[in-house]
Amino acid sequence: MESHALARILVWSDYVCPYCYFAERELDRIRAQHGQKVRIEYYAFELRPEPVPTLEPRGEYLLTAWSRSVYPMGKRYDMPIRLPSVQPRSSLAFQMCEYARSVDNQHRTHVALFHAFFVDDRNIGELSVLLGIGRDLGLDVAELEHHLTTGTFKAEVDRQRQTGLARQVTGVPALFLEPVEPGAFPASGAIGGNTDWLQRRLAEIA
């Protein structure tokens, strides 16, 4: 299905970042407009990996950011969202998504993880929660549990973060537009949820 892709969009994101959740709406528009000409690839970038402390769920920083920015963006995009009651590590969720990639179910899993955290207020840092999400998606739960408890995909998740750092990613979402065929057009990238530049570049390529 993707053999006719002219460009690929590389997306570094974190499941605990609301702006990454909002970016999915923009990426859906790109899919609808450009179809098979564009391949979207997701990569892990945990904002606060061990031992960096996670944010206080009801701390002043989050309450202010959500009041001033997140909730207004949710209304603008018409996307349901609420401030989660927990701020978990996201490494395990990324490992689940890598397992889903291996069984050709990454995008549905990617979307489900955002929905579970920002809409259903589920702790996506807990194994039992991830297994429940996997069950709802029709994944092999026993296989998923094995991979999550043994850390099969942890090294790959860590490698993706290091690759992001090498690309100067310090915040997410970070998006990069690259040709499928090397040298077909100059690569470009930006950090943030505004994808207007992507639409302009894709229009030029198409």
C-alpha cells in the first residue's frame, strides 16, 4: 500500500504530551489529503525518562499550562481532553507501540494510548492498563505481556530517543519531512504542533 509514497514524515512524540495528542488531528488531515503519497512514522521520545522526576499532576505548572493553552487548543481542535490524575513514565507504553509495530497494528495502538491517557484518564505507565488496551485492540495479550515484562523492545525505544536527540529534538512533537528516495528533495523539520509548513512542502513535492 505504501509503495507509491514520495515522502515520509518522521514524528517524535510522547504519550504524556497533550500537544502530541493534538498533532494527530493535523496528521490525520495530511493522510486524508495526500493518501499513499505520504508515509507517517512514529518514534519514541520520553520527555522525562528515569531518573528525571515526573510532573506533579495537580501542580501549578500543569494547572496553568492547561488553563492557558491545552484546554483552549482542545476546543479549537474539537478534541476531548482532560488533565490526567497521574503523570506516568511512558517507556512501557512506547514498548507496547513497538510490539504493535511488529504485528502491523502500530497506528491504532498509538491513537488508543493517547485516548486512554487524555480522555479516559488511565495510567498508561501500568502494565495491567496496557494489557487491557491491548486486549481491546485485539492484540495477543499473552505475547504482549511477555514482551513488556522482559523488555524486548526497551533498547529500541531508548535508541529512538537517542536518534531524536541527535536530530536536536528537545521537545515534542517534532516532525521531519524526508524523501523516500534519497536526494529527491531537501529534508526539513520543525518542533511544535503547527504543520502548515508540512502542507506547503507536500504541495510542492506532489
